[in-house]
Amino acid sequence: MKLILLGAPGAGKGTQAKLIANHFGIPHISTGDIFRTNIKNGTELGIKAKEYMDKGALVPDELTVDLVLDTLSSPECSGGYVLDGFPRTINQAEALDAALAKKGDAIDSVIDIEVDDEAIIERMSGRRVCPACGASFHVVNIPPAKEGICDACGAQLIIRKDDEPETVKARLATYHKQTQPLIGYYTERGKNVRIDGMQDMESVFDQIKEKLAK
Ligand code: AP5
Ligand code: MG
């Protein structure tokens, strides 16, 4: 099963990708997480990516495409994967399609999680993430059992740097301009599966399972 999760920043891609990965036993590949790990480790890629991420802009395709294609060619991905946050431009989608086609392969479905801009802003302002294990919470919608502490590993939760209000606005604008056109791209190819992301986490996941079963 080869899946893509599409949706605005804060639509719940990471939340649903983790559920999908667990349920189907496939790896979860998040380009955002890969970049954040590189930033934390101070790598050359991390230093370059940070410059764009802090502004709410996309990291250039030259730094993104090969990184993902390399990851997908690893043995762990041979049984499928769920891509979270890639592709994000038509150029990235075309590069992915071409690389898969070379191997006689293709993406199975693109799960497009639709959430209003207003709800997006509310979700990102309340998001808390675990710097140790990557788990994600929301102070109201998906609170941890103990305030400020990760349920999974007990580390202190933090606010993501790009969740500052001004950066969120920039990320949303970037999404509408550069990523939203992918909905048309995958609809034309019969791959787009629309999901109502305005419901709670479990209901969104139920919709995804139901639509994938078809
Ligand atoms: P990335 O890390 O992918 O960020 P994003 O797309 O902006 O999305 P988020 O991770 O903010 O949100 P999400 O959709 O995962 O939502 P979540 O599940 O956390 O990318 C970061 C940056 O890296 C980009 O801005 C870009 O610069 C760069 N980058 C990454 N990939 C790139 C690429 N391919 N090309 C170029 N640049 C790239 O949920 C959000 C909140 O809502 C949480 O608090 C959660 O608990 C809560 N929540 C989730 N579901 C629900 C629900 N159903 N109801 C209520 N609350 C919910
Ligand atoms: Mg995410």
C-alpha cells in the first residue's frame, strides 16, 4: 500500500499518518520530521532547510526530491509506505510519479484531508509536540494525560517553532499557492480521496479506513 497524505498545515496529516502506519504496518515518512531531525542534529541539510521553514516557505525541490526518493528505495519501504508532507509541489509529484513508473509502480491513493483555515489556526495554536519521540497533542482537542508531558515517553512537550501565528499565516498561504493544485493533479489521475478533516481524530481515521477498503 503506497499512500500520500495531502492537506493544509495542521490538517492532521501527522496524526492520521501515525494511525495508518500502525494499522497497516507500513513506515510513516514525514519530510517535515526528517528536516526537523536534521535541524536538531545541525546537519548541512538542516541548516539549509531551517532558513525556509522558519519563514513558512517550502524547502527547495532540489533538497527534497532526492532525499525522499532515496528513502523510498530502501528495503523498509518495499511493502509500501505512507507519505506525510510529500509531494508538496507539482514538480515533486511529477518526480515521484516518474521514479515509481520507472519501476512499473505507482501510488495507490492520495488522502486529501480537508479542514477550514479557521480550524487550522486553532489547531496549530494549541499543538504541543514531543521533542523526544515526535508524538503530537493539542491542549484542548487531544490533551496529554498530564499537562505538558508526553503520554508516550514522558518528555516535556514543546511548541513547534513554525507554529507562531505569523509563520502559520505564511504556511497557509504557501499551501494554497503551491500545494493545493495537487488536488487537481491527483483527481485527474483518479487517485484523490477526499476526507472531511473537520471531525474528531477517530472519525477522520474511520473515514480513511472505509474509503481505502473500497
Ligand atoms: P510539516 O512538518 O509537514 O508541516 P505541515 O504540513 O505544515 O503540517 P503540520 O505538521 O503542521 O500539521 P499536520 O497536518 O501534520 O497536523 P497534525 O497532525 O500535527 O512541514 C514543515 C515544514 O517543512 C514546511 O512548512 C516546509 O517548510 C518544510 N517541508 C516539509 N515537507 C516539504 C516538502 N515536501 N517540500 C518542501 N518543503 C517541505 O495536527 C495539528 C494539530 O491538530 C495537533 O495539535 C493535533 O493534535 C490536532 N489535531 C489533529 N487531528 C485533529 C482532529 N481531527 N480534530 C482536532 N484536532 C486535531
Ligand atoms: Mg505534521
